[in-house]
Amino acid sequence: MQEKLDALVRTQAMLLFRQQGLHFTMQQVAEPLHISKKTIYTVYPSKEALLLDMVDHAFAEIHRCKQEILAGGGTLQEKLRAVIIAMPAEYAALDLRQMKELDEKYPVVAARVRSQLENGWEPTMALLEQAVAEGVMRPVSLPVLRQMITASIESFLADRSLAESGVQYVAVLEEMISILLEGVLPR
């Protein structure tokens, strides 16, 4: 029963987060679930605790999806492309356009997001190393490729004018990463 309540609260909070950023309240989470704010506080003693759970859950789901790609069929090149193109989901999981505000109001949550992003690279880096070793990918400095992709995504997400114009940034990020990959993956 407790797990079900956790999942409901987390899902409702994520919905509000996507609509309002960090400006949602615990009362707004409680009302549509027909539970009291006090009940939520028995599960999550603070908004920070709820945000930490949201971060961990979002990245656990992303990691699960990556593992499915790695365990599935297909060539090394197909797996590599699928894993790297899946990366925007990591950056969109908690809408990194909120990072500045997270840094100011919830530095522990911001640190957890950065840690998850850093650790999330490990399956991708292992695939990249394998691809270089097997000649599937042109020889390239992997740390440089990682920095290029990360910098592209972060600078793109920092451009709030795009979001305000209604641009679907995840779709554009996928396109940006595909273009970057064309430089290192043979056709």
C-alpha cells in the first residue's frame, strides 16, 4: 500500500513539476489524490525529500531503458546510436532548465541530479570504448566527445527563449546528437 501511495504522490508531483517547475506545493500534490498534506509528509518529510525521490525514480527508469538497449539485439553500432540518442531523456527527466533554481533552493537535489547525469554516462562510455576498439567508430577522444554532447545539451537547455516559443527541446536535442554522431559513426 505504501509503495502505491509513493508512486501516486511522485507521479502527481512530477506532473506539477513539468507544468510549474519548482513552484508546486505539497497541497497541490495532495488535493487531486484526495489525501491530506499531512499524509504526504508522513511519506516525504519535506519537499526536498520528494524531489530527491523524483530524481532517483526518473533516472532509475532511464537506466532500466538503457540496460534494455544494451541487452537487446542489434549491432554494436545500432546499440550505440540508440543509447546516445536516448540521452536527452536524462536531461528532460527533471527539466534541467530548472537547475539554477534547484541550485539556489535545493542544492542537495541539484547535486543528486548532477551525480545521476555523471553516473548515467558509464554504459554509454563502455559502448563507445568497445566501438572504438572494434573499429565500429572512428577513433576519437571519448572525453572530448562526451564534453561536446554534454555542452551542446546544457547550452540548448539554458536557452529559455526556445521553451517559451513552444519548441519541443527533447526532439531538437535528439537531432543535435544525431548530427554530432554523424561525425564519428560510419554510415
